[in-house]
Amino acid sequence: MTNPTGKMFVSYRRSQADIAEALVTSLHEHGIRTWQDISDLRTEPTQSEIREVLEVENPELAGGVVLVSGDVVDSGIILELELPGLHNRWKNEEEFFVVVALCPGIDYDDANAILSKSPTLLDFSDWNMIKLGSTAEPAAADDVATAVLSERVRLNHERLDTDHPLDVSLDTYAPPSYASQPAITIDWSSYFTDGPPTSYRWNRRLLPRLQRVIDLVEESAPGRSLRVRGQAHLPAVFALGRCLRTTRGIDATWLQHSAGQHCPWNVHTDQQDSGLEIDFHVNDITGSDLAVLVSVTNDVDAAVGRSKSSLPNFGGVLELSLGDDSGSVLSASEAAHTAHVFRQKVQSVLNELSAISTIHLFMAVPAGLAFLFGQQSNTFPEIQTYLLETTDGARTYQPAASLGN
């Protein structure tokens, strides 16, 4: 039986490594793990390991992506091993699926001729194919990733019991690694290897793909609840929560890791007073920028103060903190209360300062609370999030994701 949460085997010629890398990156951003020769092959002979991973019902794979280029006709490994292996698994396993993508410059007739060279009675020459266009642009790779994700979500949705959630992870610190693999594993870790992403990368690449993932989940698994986890920077977690705003009607729970256990945090949990303290200052009633400082695991004031030379003049400053209890561990009920107060107080300030067009959000909170905050931001205007950085020993906040309404 196919493992529907397994990896997608990527078949390609090394001469097309750049296109394959763009495709693999897009798959990772859309929550799809991959099996690729340059990252997954061990030191044993290539053909024997590829043959092993392509064996029927090997649980490592959920399917395959075939990248067709003109020089595939010169590859014995692809024509005689990879393509027959993928086709055999598709034929023998009901949930195993294969997506065929055509490199720039390859049309459907070219692909049919190339794929028919595989020395088997049945091949992929009559397969539905996705053209990458005249250039290897990110949008073209996204078309392939979208097709893979849609089918993956559909298969997992059909297999799960009605009341069982679909598991999703978001990781930015390191590639995802879980004992039980989620169906969707969004991996942004490569963008943080050499420091945080630029604002352009946040807003033009990562956020649109995150929104697309949730849109496809809603479309391919209607009515399915989600169970979310991950080791991720707060702006990323907040952005995921905002994609799952409560008005969307998708029941989503964050698994908050604490004391070696995962505790489910949900905005609909019965609330218990968290002791959150509120302080609000008006600087300019006509100002367009509102600062929201949330201090739960630590105090953000000093780092925000050191960052003010790069910040706008704020029309108002709203501070939410645990006061003397800063750093204490919240329960699920206290987290739900904190998220409710966050929404209530921010909305109250927006009603009072009607000129506000941008919220600047500075957080020192558990990841699960950032997720709940995002879910509770239904009617808020544009939100500029910030990432805490340490430069020359000084902790400051730098702009991260900017989320429109």
C-alpha cells in the first residue's frame, strides 16, 4: 500500500539540474517532500538504490515527478530503470501517482517520442503533461507543485476518517523531520540559511505560496480540520494563522511543544484568564501606523526601542504583556484567552484611531500563540511583522512578512 505522506521521486537528467532544483524548491514550499539523487542517494551503487526505492509498496515514496528533456533518450537509468519503476508502481498501487513535466523547449510530440523509448509495453508517452514554458520561471514550477499537492491532499483526505485532522507542518529553522510525517510539510529552511529572507522574498514568494497551499487544502479536502506544528520563526507562524483566519471556517489546531509534549492550542478552547496586562498610548490621533507590542515569553520593549530609527512615527502604541509573570508557561485555555484579548484590544484601538492603515507587530510569544493571533486578525488592516535579530550583540527588530487584509 502506498504511503500518501511519503516523498515524491524526482526523475531528471543532471544536465537539467537548475530546472530540477527550481522544481524541488517549489515542491518544498508547497509542502511536498522529495527524493532526489543529489540529496538522498547513499554511497552504495546508484542503480541498486534507485531500484530499491522504486520497489512496489516501498513506504518511502508517495509518487513521482518526471522531468522530460531531450537528452533523456541518452539515459539508460531513466529509460530502463526509473520510468519503468514509476509506471509499475502506478499500475500496481491505487494511490501512487506520477506527474510528467516538460522542460522548456520540449513540446508534447517531442515528449511522446522521448518517453516511448522506454523499453516497456506501457510507458508515459500518452500521459497528461505539464509544460514548463519557454523558460524555467518559478510560476511554471509552481504549476507542477500545485498539481502534486492537489492530488496528495485529495488522497490523504479520502483515506482519513471524517473526524481525523490533516497534519501540516511549517519549518524555517531546519528541514522538517518528524517521527510521523505530516501530509503537508512546508519547508522554508533554505531561505534562512544565510540570514532571514528579504522583504521582497517574504512578500513575493513565500507568502503567496503559503496562501496557495491553504487554498488547495480547502479545495481538495473540504470540511477537513487541520493539525499544525513546526519549528518556525514567529512571522511565518503568524502568516500561516492569518491564512487560516477564523472567518474562513477551517478548524485548525496548533500543536504547541512544551515540556516534551505537544499540547493542542485552538482559538475555540474554553478560556481561562491569562492575566494579560494592557497599556495604550496615543501619540497622534491622525497617525497611520499602530505599534502592537506583545511580551509573553520575554519583554520586547528594549529591542523595539533600539530599532526605532528604522521605524515610522506611531500614532499609537498598544502593549500587551504578562507583567511580572513574563516567561511563564501558558496553558491552552490561557492561550485562547490571550488571543481573544489580542483581537479585542487591537480592534478597540482601530475603532478609536480611524486613520490607522498599518499595524506593526512585535512579538515575544510561543509559536502557538503567534498562530492564534494570526487566526484572530480577521478585520485588521495591513500587518507588518518583525523578526528579532542579534547584530553585534544588540537585539533589534527587522521587517519580515507584510500581510494585507
